[in-house]
Amino acid sequence: MFKQPYHDWEMKHELINNKQVDGFKYWNYMRRDMFMSFKDEYGNIEPPFYKNMKEGSGGNKKLEKIKKLVLPIEQDRVVKSDYLFLCHPRRQEIDGKMVSIYTDYIADNFPGSVTLQRSGAGKYKREDIYSKNLLFADGIREKSYVYRYFMKYTNPGKYKEIREKIKKDMEEPFRDLNEGYDLHPNTADFTERATVLYFLYKYRKKEYKKLLDKISPKVIVEVVGRSFDAEIINEIASERGIKTIELQHGTNTLWFPENVPFPQGPLWYFSFGEFWNEETRPGVPEGHMLSTGFPFHDIMMKDYPKEKRKQDKNAIIFLSGVKYGKELFEAAAGLKKLRPELDVIFKLHPMEYDIYMEKYPGVMESGVRVIGDRKTPLYSLFAESYMQVGVESTAILEGMGFELATFIYDHPMAVAMKGILDKGYAKMFKTPEELAALTDAAKESAPAYDLNDFWKENSLETITDLIRRIHG
């Protein structure tokens, strides 16, 4: 697996906390992007992530967005609170409300708490949003792009100075990466991206400080804690002694070395279950990674109790993803040809809903049942299925909560599933023929594993109690 050589290289060159310019620890902020790029390159995925990092986060697209949307934080919604939730920007419609499923139900237990969403202002009507006392950070984010462009064109000397410093710092580590690890980052792209982030960081940190001054939280609870904005907020929290908690929201493959402080990360990490404590190293102090479960999963399991499920032994659900959907669909179509009696369900990733007809030629003739809408609950599909196929998404773990026979497509991104494969909880395949044989065998014997190992029960009560205890 690629994780170990990557981290050996990172520690060899003392990148964490040491590569910085004018107080901006650029490697700490870039390491997630680079980890993803190396993961892509090991998997021969084109284009590797680092090739898309020119001009930073979106370039001209961001300028177009700025013209339409430069919103200030809504000051009347900024209130003092001991609890601040950084929610996921993706919302899901549940009972007529748009819910941020990772944090909204937890925030309900902390009346008067504030929720901050990094982006999404204007996407939904206020009355349709479930979150209470919700702030959008779009104004801070978009104005930071204006600031970056302003600095680039009015102070080109400063811009060049930052860029050249970063380039010089990384020349030797990248040379070693090329020669010793057979990885090929584009130094120019990396340098430009890190320079962009420097200016975004300078603006956003100043504005987030002002916001935190007004809210004065004692505890910050977050998802996607390795995103750029969350890392800035974590850095401020570290400087101010604010306690930070990250909730697991996916299969975490980004490891942090032990006993190396990482101020841009959380102080605590709440995982789905004990299994994931063995699979990840989130960079928190010893004893600060706790199994707490996932409240939304508990709610859904109550909606689909075992005795009410109508699981068909001939039903198999494929869980698509943007980077591997094409290969997975080919496997689904191939399986349908080999086993026409199977009900082959292909659940699209939300980013594929509008493009799947072009992305998957022959989809209408394949016999595969494609789910490409936002209304069909994923859990309802699990409740009618007996088997599932995927690569690395969190949905695979949710499907295991329904005791589905689980098959993993042999793809480089399946590294996130190494733990469940090693323990025999899932089986890997390369071809539709291999998958067909696995489906035949699965009908004869049900999978065996401890569900509580993946999903800690009573999660809402556990998480609420722990947050209050950490608050003190």
C-alpha cells in the first residue's frame, strides 16, 4: 500500500510544521491535496490530482462566482455560544427539510449553538434548511479570492517572493520523491497552488478570527476537518485553547505521524466504531480517538429494522463514485449479462446525476436499474438488497449495517477497504466473471461480523455526553 512510503518520505524531509512562509505552514495545508494526488498516481488515474491545482481553487470559475455572490456574514445571526458546529456543505432532503446529516441532529441537543457552513449560501430557501442559527461563510471565502487577485496584480514582487521561497524549499524533497519513490509531482503546479493558499489563508484567518471573537466558542465540532477552512479554524482554536472535535464522515486514509503536533487538525476524533480506530491515525493525542457511532445511521436503522426488510437474494446494489464509476458500471452490465436473473441496481454518485447518460453509453440497453435521483433513500435500496459492490465509499460501511454480502472492485482507490478485506468481511474481484461466482456463493452463506464493531450504538447520546464532558 502507498501510505507507508509516502509518510516515510514526509518524515525524512521534516515537512510537517517546518515548511512555512511568513507564518503560513504551507505543507500542513497542502499535504491532503498531495496525498490525494499520490493516491491517484499510484492508481494510474488521469489526470492526477496535482495536475488540477493550477491557479489554486478554481481560477476563473471563482471570479465568475464572485461577480454573482459576495455575501457578508449575516451579523444578526452571529451570537455568542459555547458550541460551534462546522457542518458538511452537502445537504440531504429528509421530511421536507435540507439536513446536514453529520451535525444537525447533534446540534439539536445544544440549544443556542451556532452552525457554520463553508459554502452554499443562496442554494436553498432559509425555511427549507433544518439547521438552526446557521451562518454561511461564502462571503469570507469569495472575498479571499478577490484579495488574492488584488495582491497578485498590485504587489507582484511579494507574490513572486512567496512563490520562489516555496519552490526553493521543495526542490530537494520533490527530487527525492521522483528518484526514490517513483512519484512525479509537478513542482510549478504545487508552488502556484501553495502561493494561492498563502494569500487565501492570510485573508480568511483574519476574518475567521473576527467571527470566533463574536461567537466565543469553547468547543468546535466539525466534519471534513481536513478541508482548508476547517484547518484554518483549527489553527485559531489551537492558538486560543478552544477544544476541537472531528466527527468521522468517511473512510479515512490520511494518516498522521504519532507524537507530532498538528495544530491545523482537531484535538479529538470521534470514529464510527472500534474497527476504524485500528484503520486510521488522525493525529490526535493519545486517548483522544473514541468510538461514538453515527447518529444518522442509527436513525436510518430504526426506520429499516431487520424484521421489516424485504431483502431479495437476487438483488445486488453497486455504489458508484466519480473516479471509478465507469469501470464499476461495466462490471454491473457484465454481471447482468452473465446472471440475467439478478436485479442489478446501480446507485449513482450525486455528482453523476446530470451526466450519467453521456458517461455510461449503453446504459438504457444494459438491463441495469440505475438510480439517478435525489429522492430515493439509499437505505431503502439497502433494505431490498442482499449484496453490494463498491470501491471505497462510506456507503459500503452503511450497507454492511444491513449485513449485505460485500464485494470490492479491484481498484487502487480500494486501499480504504484493506481492513475489511484483510478480516474477510468483504471479497475482492477483478472481472464480471469473478463477481458472478461470488454472487453465487453469497446466496449460500450470510456474512458474519459484529455490526457494533463498525457502528457504535446509541451514538447520539454518546456523542452529546462526550461533547459536554470535553467542554467541562
